[in-house]
Amino acid sequence: MAEAIRVVHYLNQFFGGMGGEAQAYEPVQVKPGPVGPGRALQGALGDQATIVGTLIAGDNYFTEELDAAKPAVEAYLDELRPDAVIAGPAFDAGRYGLACAEVCRIASARNIPAVTGMHPDNAGILTYRNDVLAVSTGTDSTEMVAILRQMATLALKRVRGTELGPAVAEGYVPTGRRQEVMHDKYGYERAADMLLARMAAKPYHSEMCLTGYDDVTPAPPLRDLKDAVIGLVSSGGLVPRGNRDRLVGSKAEQFFKYDIEQVGSLTVEEWESVHGGFGTLILNTKDPNYAMPLSTVRYLEDAGHIKQVYPQFFSTTGNATAVSAARRMGGEIASELTANRVDGVLLVAT
Amino acid sequence: MKLEVGTFPVHDIVFGTQTRWQDGVLSVDKDELLALVMEDPYIAWADIDVTRPGDSVRIVQIRDIVEPKVKVSGPGVTYPGISGRDVTTVGQGRTHRLGGMTLIACSEMPGFNPDGAHWWGTTSVEGRSDITFIDMSGPGAVTPFAHTINLCLQMEPHQESYADDWNRASNAAVLKLNDRLAETTRGFEPHEITTYDLDYRDNALPNIVFVPALASAEYRFGPRTSLGTNVYGIGRLTEPWLLQPTEMIDGAVFGTYMEHFTWPIMETIVPHLCSRHGQEFNFVGCIVVRSNWEAQAEKQLMANRAAQMASALGANGAIVTTNQRGQRFVETVLTVQALERVGVDTVLMTEEEDNENGNAPPLLMSVPEIVSAVSTGTGGVEVTFPRVDRVLGLRQPDPIWYEEKPPIHGRYGVTHLHDFYGFGKQGCMDF
Amino acid sequence: MTAMPAIPLSVGASRVVRGVRVPHVCGDPALSEDRDHELRARIVTTALNALTTPVSTPTLFEPDQTVLEEVAR
């Protein structure tokens, strides 16, 4: 018979049987074998795996003394040599969830498969969505035994190298990765089935979880426009006529800078748009300033409303651009503008 | 409306001395068909070929794909309003179809018009038409058309053609062949008859609508253009159209936008929903939302009007689809939102963007109202397309068309499948 | 500055100014030259004012008439 799989379980002070908030600063410690919910976990693992030790720490300790907690967990893992680490479940407890996620990350960094369990909105998921395999839970800890059973199943699959199916099928929280699968039914059948389920108020699984949009911290406001240097950026595909840099009309991965220090207004004789996603007749035969209002900005500059227009403008084509390319270009443009003490930017998106 | 669709299965297409359907074999008099096509002085060259599943064949430069259909009773003609065809309301009586085959028109579209005014298709250095092809065999034979027998009509215009002129000529030629081929079934009893009786309603069942958002080519070619997807021949930006599902089956919505062809609009979700009509739900209508409006207020208005129509129809549920990304996707998202806000449960079905290894969300934009969505994948096909023996679609195909083609990684604006209507089983899921 | 504020607001852009239409975000060629100039000034001034406005979440700024008086001052 193959040697049983060695599992280390992580719990906070409460589930570890040490006490409540008063013990929230307990440092990382180990107890042999299963503790508290670990007994049910051992039951779920059966004779396939053995909980060789339980790590316990206070929630506040783990989140506030992370620099001390991490090496302690690392040392215990090196000592206990587990084949898998199981943490929690933490349900909707934020500090506990973060601690579980950290323990899983430490294990993963040592190539030890790790599974936790928590609510999809737990801080542990929100912070480490891409790094953590977590059984999706509600907020009700009376579901503990069922959750532990799912965590045990996932952990055993991971140890044995079984490829995991989609998140909804396996019951874990999506990790941000999307992958193509072949369903049993055609798309139009699935759409009709999903609609019927919804209309009948029966359970259904949406195939898209629409998360992953950026959450940007807004830049603080400018105090005084009259003192401000304003940069201009356009994704309208604006280039000097002839397009000497060969800016593409779609799927751009590059941006270009053009000197406008001596330019009062963009003219159709000198400028054009190579954008491939909308009708450019107006820009190219009437007035390119509609996609970057240089003439108006100059007027406001002359009137003293702003101090100065930055002498170069940044141009790319915003059409079927990959998100990662857009993010990189945006970062590069922003770095250059901030390095040159530009205070604010007008960005025209066509 | 009540429509009977009679199916005449086509197990093979052979060239012969007369054009007729018999016992599942469509005989084609090639000279007769080519003479029909060449009646139009605008067409400088044409040829016809047949390809079957399993052939070492690649079909390229596809202009459109349709299933041959003819009305044998009831008002109007199939594919109404296109290239001067009658605009009588269709969707009733009996339509005969040649099942198991398609008619594929192939030609290069002029890039520039002679006056330099317009582009057609891509404006980028990297073309899109080079990833829209049909492999009839091998691991890349993944489109629905790899499983049908395809009659390919290949055409060339005279030099110096205008995109719009050529599109009209090409459409007219395709529909001439459609008529000639499907006419061979007139007077015969179909192998199988499917009856879509949409007049029948079961009041105990919920009512649903199908709401495709279809890009208009007006922004590039003007309101009277023939280019793009048309409703009864009209492609301009209009308020949403209300069509009976059987009108869609008769071809009331026709024409290629970029590389989005007619066949998927007609032959996939609409007949599927019709087949469940009266059993699981009442399929009370199709609301075609035209997209590509240039101001957000206009997009919002069209979304509102679609929701208003759905409400007036007493719809409880809707399936919304789209066919093009970018600003055109805004109409789609706003339509889902507007439908949900008037209390219509709405499923969005769409191809999605590349996940970029976890760096990008599946859709350009989202609203909280999108709570039930079906993914038809990214449109990519992660296999190598092997070298082929024959290339159909061009008089003298560039040798590069025969060569092995690399996997197509689906992402924004790059799709091989163009499956916005759920004709495949592929889809993306969260892992 | 965009004709489709729904997109940047959905993806987390902080300050969004509603422009006119996709092919002419910053003005309107259908207007007379004078009115178009006014409109352009209104859009750009709204954008500049947005830069001086504190925001905590994606916020839409609608170009309105009052900014013109500011320009005139």
C-alpha cells in the first residue's frame, strides 16, 4: 500500500480551540494531528491522507505581523514535509481569509498543493484571487463538514496531479483564468436552457463572471489650472499625413510622439487619422482637431486658462487593442508625462 | 405566422448535363449555372466547384454562405429585398430547403474604390480575411461548413470596381444560384416537413424574444449601401426591427458584415428556438437591433426601444446576441440592461475576448445587469491547420493559401469561428 | 473625452467627459462654425475643470453651458 498523503491543516485561534478575540495575537504554533474542524477533515480524507499537524495562529498576529508569521509557517512546513496544505475554511472572516490565502501561497511557493475555503468576497480572494485555490463557501459555518469534504477532494486531486475542471463544476472560486472547454450542448441550447431556468427561478450557472475590470485610484485634483502643464493623448489614430511611423489602424501595440510645439491647430494638409474602427472622413477631410482638440487648447492656453501645452502629443490607435498592450502603453505614456512634470492630461478616445 | 419547411437532403452534389435533385443527389449543370452568373456584365470571371467533408480543401475569400431555399407556397421570395428582390413579407406558407449543403460565394473585395474614397474590410496591416477560411478536413475542420457539402461560386469583378457595386453583383449571383438550385425541389414532396406554427400560443408558458444586435455598415458606406447585413435589403441605421422568427428562416436578414455571414443568423438559434416553441416557451418574435450608432444617446435609445418592443410583446425572457466588438458592443450591453430593467430575464450569448493569461476581462465592458451569459469561446482554434491539396475561392490562389497555417489564437477582433449564435459546443469557463 | 462614456466608466476611468460622436468627439461639424467653436470650448473646458475636481469613483462630466461663461471671463 502506498504511503498515506501527509496533510498540514491551518486554523485560526478560534477554530484552533485557543479562544476568541483575546487570543487574536497568538503567534504561529503547531499541534500534532487534527484539531477542531480538522477531525471532520480527517474523516473526509479517510485513509487516503493523514493530518500530520495543525498550524494555529491568531488572526491579528498573522495579518499584522506578517513578516514574522510567514517564516514561522515556512519553518513548520519544512519540518512537517506535507504533501498538501489545507487552510480554513474561513467563510467570510476577512483576516482569517487573508491568513489562509497567505499560508496557501507559502505552500505553493514550495510546490506543495494547497487548498483553502472562503466566501468569494473574502479579502483573501480579493487580494490573491489568481494565486489561491479556494472552495467557494457561503457565510454559514454550519456548512463546515460539507465544505471540508470538498476541500479534501480538491486537495487529493491536486496531490495526484488530476487536472481540475471549471470552477463551477468543481466548486472553487474562479482564479481569474479562463479556458476553452467543449460542452455537451450547443451554445443556443445552453442559452435557451439558461433562460428557462432563470424564468422559472431555478438555479443556473452563468458562463461569464464579469470581474477583472480595473479599479483605479483617481489622481488627486489639480489645484490651479493656470499653473498647469497639460499633456495631450489621443487614441484616434492621428499621425502626420503619410504615416511615416506606420501606425496601424487596429490592434496597435505601439504609440508615437509628435512634436506640436510650433503647431497651433491640426490641419488636414499636415495630419490624418489611420484609425480603422470608425469613419474617418470628417477627421481626414475637415478637421483632425475633432480627435484631439489642439486648436481649442491653444486658445485656452493663450487666454491664460492653462499655463502650457506639453510640446509633444502621444498618439495610438484604440481599436481592437489587447488589454495588456493598452495597459503597457498607458503606463509608458504616464511615466514619461510625469517625469516631464505634466500636471494633467486630456485623452481623447474615439 | 405558420411556416412549413420541407427538407430535401443533399448527400452529394455531382456535375451533370442537367440541374436537378433526385434521391438525395443534386446534379448540377455547371455551364447552365455559370451562364446565369455571367449574365451580369460586371462579373469578369466565375467558376463553380464542389467540396465535401474530408476533402483536403481550403475555402478562402468567402463573401457569404447561405442554404439554398425557395418559397413554394405563401407570399414572397426567400432572401427578400436583396439586389432588387421582392420585399413582400415572408415567413408563411411553405419553404423548401436543400439540407446538408451550403452555397458559398467567394471573391476578393476591392480594397480601395477607384476614387480612393473607401476601404472595405480591414484597414490594418495584418488582415482579417486570412484567418477566415474553411478547412474541409484535418484538425482545423471545426466550422459547421466542414460538415456540409459546399457548392463554391468563385467570382472576379472587372478591374476598378466599387465595393458596393461588386457586392450587389455578388449577392445577385448567389441568389440566382440559390433560386435555380432550390427550384429543383418544386413539385416534389419533401423528405421531411417541419412545421413552425408561431400562431399557436400556450398561455401557461413564458414568452421569449430573440434580440440580435447587428452592425450596420452605414458609418463607412452611407445609408443606402448594400454592404453589410440587411433587413429586407435595408442596411442603414434604423430603430429596431420586429420580425417573426419564420421571416428570419426565409432570409429576411441577409448579408455579410466584415466576415460575419448570413448562414449563422438564419440556420442556428432561430430554428432551434422555433423547435421548442409551444413546448417550453412561446417564441414571440425577433427584435433586430442595428448597431454602430455614433453617439451613446442613440445607442441608449435603440436599447430602450428594443426593451419597449419586448414589453409590448409580453416577453418574459430574451436571448441577446451581438456580432461585432468595439463601440458596436455598447448597443448590445445597453440592450441587455434595458431589457432587464423592464423585467425581461435576459441571457447574453457572445464570443468573448482573450483572457490574456488572466489579465483581461471577457468583455469590453460590463453592466451589473449581465447576470446570465453564455460564452461561445474566443473564436480561436488552437490547432495547426495542415497543408491542403486544393484551394477554392480564387482563380489563382497565392501559394501561401495551400501551406500549413499556424493556430489562431482567439482574441479581440481575431476569430476563426465567428460563432455569435451558439452553433458550436465550445465555450470559455472560469478556472 | 469620449462619445461612449459607458465604456470608460465601466472599466474604471476616473474622470470621463462626454464628447459628441465617435467620428468627431470634440465638436460637431453639423453646427455653424461659431456654434461648433463654442461647443469645442465647452467640451475642453469641462475636461480641464474635471481635472480640478476631486473624485473617488469613475465620474461622468457633462459639458454644459455654464463653463462658457467661465471661458469668457
